[in-house]
Amino acid sequence: MKPKPEEKTKEATCHPKQPHWHEMNRKQRLETMRKIQSEDLSLEMVHPDAAGIDIGNESHYVAVPPKRDSQPVRRFGCTTAELKAMAEWLKQCRIRTVAMQSTGVYWIAVYDILEEAGLQVYLVNARETKNLPGRKSDVQESQWLMKLHTYGLLRNSFRPSQEIRRLRTYWRQRHDLVRSAGRHIQRMQKALTQMNIQLANVLSDVSGTTGQAIIKAILAGERDPHKLAVFRDPRVKASKEQIARGLEGHWEEDLLFVLKQEQDGYEFCQKQMAECDRRLEQYLQQREDRSQGACLPEEKRKERLRKKKGNAPQFGLRADLFRMTGTDLTQIDGIDVMTATTILSEAGWDMSKWKTEDHFVSWLRLCPDNRISGERIIGKGRLPTNNRISIALKMAASTLRMSNTYVGAQFRRLRTKLGAPVAIKAMAAKLARLVYRMLRYGMKYVDQGAQFYEAQHRNRQINYLKWKAAKLGFQIIDAPAA
């Protein structure tokens, strides 16, 4: 029987150091239920020297145990001087650990200053602290956080080290620039379409060599379609005549102005991306070498034949990541250097933060959300997430559809059986486990091929059929080879 909500609260209160209810086996659950039903329901203080902070935009309310100060709740401003005064007051009150909610970005400065002062900071999710009875105020919120943290009822959120956070800042900034450049390209295509310039129908990429040369010539005053078609790159499949027919339109001054504005914005984003790449390359080269003299694995043939274009960094990012982490995540099928950088910039390379690979997959919210009652699954839910690693792994999993590899064959079977969304999520969890093993244990990824997986799956099906037939009183005899 599934425990009631109040029983869960009592369990977590009485035994905060025990595993979660869903992590227990049947024997542990029965033992826990016997303890809950006993008369001893006293609360155990896990963090006696705890404080709670309600984070705000203009001020922060800090609560400490009533016996530590005559004024147990104080209000501090958001300036650096007041935050340092907050840290000094907490140390005077003999506080060792502090709990706060992740409110916007206002908590970051408080977190950094308290961490520098030697305090242990717990960054908790607001969903776990919202059940405050009665009317809510900033003073009550800080006291409620302090009480929950005192009895060990709050979980600390993952926050990478300063070294990883700097890498994450550079990479997120670059990602935002890529998205901004994409929006400029879309608005350029819209302006061209409004003038009936069908450039997007004859060129696969307006931001490519041919597209950019034609747009710059248009902005320079050229209107002759045949002269514009001369800028065609030999690699373009469309002929000059086809490109010239697509460039016949009506030129309007206002739309040409919009086109120029968007082209300038696109070139500015490209310039900013190049500057971000230089800063990123400089930062990566300053990191500690963890490769221990190992050689960079040979690049995959598919990646080697792929042309360097688009938004990929124009420097040796793969070699820098290998030197910094000691492993090459791009050896995993479906994961390229962009996905590997996203993983390392968000989670780092120290996988010891997660006890097992299942914990890592759960943190990414790629695990099933099964509702269990009576040790049976009574419903399945969805776990929406905006985790950047999860999004990158799902995009990597979707590229396995045409891959002639072991994971590619597995993805195609799951896609046929369960549908594309479920298969993509399942393969993203598979890729996450492979990443965890490579970073945690230094394992090397070796692809066994699609044929090996298909043969393995065929043997499993034959064994299942033989077991099913034996259970029904029949026997399956292998047919002689033709």
C-alpha cells in the first residue's frame, strides 16, 4: 500500500539519513513502516547550526535559531557590503550551514559571498518548500527554510565548481549568439520572400558562401539576376539559370533597408562568436592537462569528412577537451564536439557528484516517471525539463536513425516498437550512461556494429520463443540450413 503524504513526512523526519522511499527494497519498507507506527516520533536535528535566507531583489531576510541572537530574523540589503555584513553576523551566531531558494539570479551573489566566508550553502528547489501553512511572508519564509534545513528535509542542488562555471559562461554566451544569428537569417529570408526573391528555394543555406555573396551584392546596388547568379559556388547543385530565375523580383526600398539591418546584425553576431571562440580557446589551453600523456583517439571517418562550416568552433576544440578531461566523448556514436562541450560545461568531468549512473540519468530527468502502488505500476507520467544536457542528448539520439552502429540499430528497433518520442528519450538515457562510464571510470567506447546488435536481438527472440513453447508443452526444433 502506498504511504499517505503525512506518513512520508514522518518517515523523512524520523530517519533523514535513510534512502528515499522509492529507493528501498521491500524489507526496508516494512522496517520503516514498523518504526513509523511505533510511539517514538521525535525529530532528529541533522543541522543544528542552520540558518535560512529568503532571497529577494532588493533585500534578503535571514533567520537563525532564536537562542543564537536577540533578533533572530534580520533584513539585509543586496549591496556587497551588506552581504559581507550578513556573513559576519551568521558567523557570530555560530552558523555553519545556510539554506536558500534558487530565486532567479539574485541568489548567486549571496551564494558566492557566503561560500567565501566558509559557510556551507544549500541551494534548494522552491517546489520542495512551498507547503508553508498559513499566510506567507518573507520573515515566515526564512524561518520555514531554517526549520526544514535543521531537520534535514531539504536536498542540496548541484552547482559545478568555479572552473566549470567559467567554461559554462563562455559556452552559453556562444550558444546565445548562435541563436541570435539564426533569428537574423530568418528575418533576412522573410524580407527576401516579401520582395519575391526566392533565394531560399535554390540555396539550401542563405548564410553560406553563395548566399552571403549574393546578399552583399544586392545591398551594394546590383539588381541584374544574371550578374548576381555569377556568385554561384561550384558546389551548389542549382545552375546559374535556376538561381537567376529565383532572383527576379520587385525591389522595395523599405524591405531592402530591413535586409541591410539584418545582414549587419548577422555579421555582428559572427564577429562576436569569433571573439568568444578566441576567449574559449585561451581559457581551455590554460586548464590542467589530465590526459596523462595519452594520445588523442583517431577521429571518426564521418566526422573527418564533414566540412567545417556553420556555427562549429574554428579551432581544435576536440583536442582541448581531451587534454582537459582525459577522455574523448566524441567516440560515442551520435555525440559530436558541440554536444560534448555542452555536457562538460554544464556537468563537468567529475561524475563522483552522482553515486551511480542511474542517479545521473535521474538528475537529467531522462528516467521513467512511474507511479507505483502495491509494487505495481499504476500510471506513467512525463518529466519535462529544460536541462541543456538533456536537450543536447535528445538531439544527439535523434541523429542515430541512419547510423549503421550498435546504438543506431537499437534506436531503430525502439522507434518501431515504441514510437519516436519514447525512443529518443530512451536513447538519450543510454548516451548519458555511456558518458557517465567514460568520465567516471575511464572506459573506452567500442562500437560493435549494427549486425552484432541484430544477431544478439535475434538470439534473444529465439530463446524467448523456446521458453514460451516449453511453458505451453511444446518444443521448437531448429530447421536445417538451406
